Amino acid sequence: MLSAKDIGDNQLNKLIEGCLQNHRKSQEAIYKMFYGKMMAVCRRYTRNDDQAKDILQDAFIKVFNNIDRFNFDGSFEGWVRRIVVNTGIDFTRKAKNDYLLMNENQSVEDFENDLLDVEEEDFNIPLNVGDVIKGMDQLSNAYKAVFNLYVFENYSHQEIADALGISVGTSKSNLAKARANLKKILKKVIEQKDGEGSRQV
């Protein structure tokens, strides 16, 4: 399957021009070209592949409906990715009912301290990408969304709050708890791998 790196700018621009004319083959080529990378982005907003495919489908509908807004100034892949991320955020916002609300007796500073404690501990453990994704799948939608936007998309807490319609304090608390929970989950994975390794010796 061709990727954007496999073709030149002129060839990519021709496909974009074709999409502007609603040419089905050009749309299919663009879809296949970016499917793998964008599916990986969508997967971080969901717990299963079916939901990720739904997000990707919605995102590409938006891409093709708004492709006339791409002005050929800058990366087309980056433009597509922004639409995919925004669609993932929309999905998360609709499932916002499980967002963590801070306990009245616990301040934002308490959550920030939790976060610092977690970050100081060793996260350099022998895991593959699949292990991390499976670990993220065990987080609540709220924790997973904030973790994803902060760690993978480099959003600030203010940007996350604006995107998801939550407070900055809620964003900070979700990130702290997401990191702490993910660390516990991944530690269990390591212990299981160590146990399997010792049994094989």
C-alpha cells in the first residue's frame, strides 16, 4: 500500500485535485494512503477497532467534504491528521459522562503532586507498543482521552479543557490518575512476562 512518502508532491497534489472533483478513485487512493497512520491515531481514542473505524470513517468524510479548504501550503498529512484528531475529540466529548470530577476534599495541587510522583518513577520497562495500547484500553474514556491528548498530541491542559469542555483542574487530575493507573497496569504485564520467562528457564 502506497504511503505519502512513496509518491512525490506532484502525484499527491494530483490526487488532491481529483478529490476536489469528487473523483472516487482519487478518494480511494488518499484513503488507502493514510489509513494505517490515521487508524493508529483513532485507536487511541477508543477501546476497540470497530469504534476506531467509525471515527476514521467520519473523519475521512470530513476530509473529502472540506478538501477545498486545503490551500496546498503545508503538509497535507498534517491537515488530515488534525481532522482525525478533532473527530476523535468529538467522539470523546459525546462520551463525557465518565469524566472524573475532583473530590471536594482534594485540590488540584494534590493531583499535581500525584503526577510528579509518578513521573519520577521509572517508566523504562521492556514493553512493546501493543502492550501499551492494551494497557491504555483498560483506562476509562476520560483518563484515556486526556492522556492521549497530552502525551501524543502535545496539547496543553488549557487546550484539553477547551477541546473537551472540562476544567483545567479536571484535565490535570485525569492525567495524573491516568498515568498512575497505566503504570499499575503495565507493572502487572511486566510481572506476567517475568513469570513466563522464569517458567521457561
